[in-house]
Amino acid sequence: MWEGYVNALSEFIAKHELKAAKIVVDRFHVAGHYRDGFDTLRKKELKRLKTELPEEIYERDCQGALWLLRHNYAGLSEEQKRQLRRLLAHSPQLHTAYTLRTELTAIFDMDLDREQGENRLLKWIAKAENSSLTCFESAIKTLNNHFNLIANYFIRRANSGFVEGFNNKLKVIKRRCYGIKNVSSLFQRLWLDTMGYARFA
């Protein structure tokens, strides 16, 4: 979302007359903003609950909360779902924030066209603004400031997942090559691990 990237792309598109090209803000970078806001509230609420709840209740309902709150609800076991419901019952604010975070992720997962995606995002923004929560203020600001570029995602559902994954793979390979002093040997290792096996298999 950095202005320098957007300006460079805009100039490139205009210079090459790529009328069909659309700049898209990656959905996972947007998710980072609203998930960070949720995590801030989670830490605050769990700290409060630890001082207010009896120790045995806190251990039963709040231990392992990070894992429960970060994972997809549908992927939790029945016991984990019960624990999550008990946890959220102790904190109405956390419950509202969890619901809003889940709803926004679901919008990006839905098969929507651009207009439908815009409408859903606008409704979510209004809902978050009308809540008593402040943890999503940064996410709302991001959505408002880059709304058109974020909504462009719904045209072709384009994202940079492959690039992000490939970069992480390169970082892992680089760590495995710690101590190699010959640059050509490093690049041979990178090339072999990223495409060599398929070529020689």
C-alpha cells in the first residue's frame, strides 16, 4: 500500500497504455491490519481476565486462547468450540471483535463481483464504526484510504500469495546455506531447490 509502489505502477500502466490493468492491494496485507487490532484487544482482555477471574476458571476457559482465537472456527473440535464460547462469554468486547474479524475474512473468501464486494466492505466498515470498539480504527482507516484498490481484489481475486510463499522458501534455503562463501554455489542451491528437482526427476 506504500504510495511509492502505487505511483510507480500507475505511471507504468499509463506509459504502456494498459487500460485493462488494475492495481490491487493484497488482501493478506489488509488482513494484517485488522488482525493486529484484534490481537491488541485480545492481549488486553486476557490480562484483565487473569486478574478478575478465579484461577481455576481462567485456566479452564482462557488457557490456549491464542490458538483458539487465531484458527478457523469450522476447524475446531467440539470441545475447543465450547471453550471458545466460554472464553468469549467472559468478554463481550472480545466476542464482538472476534465476530467482526471473522466476518471481514469471510467477505474476502466469498465469490463476489466488485460491486458486491464494495457493498459488503462498506457495510462492515459501518458496523465496525458503530460498535464501541477502537481496536479496528487502523484497519478502518486503511480500508477508507485504499478502498478502490482493495475492492479491485474482487475483479479477479488476485493476491500475492505465491510471491510471499516463494520469498519465504528462498529465506529458508538461504538459512540452510549458512557458511557458503561462494555466491555461485548459493545460487546453484537456490536454483536446484526451487526448480532443479522437477527438471531432473
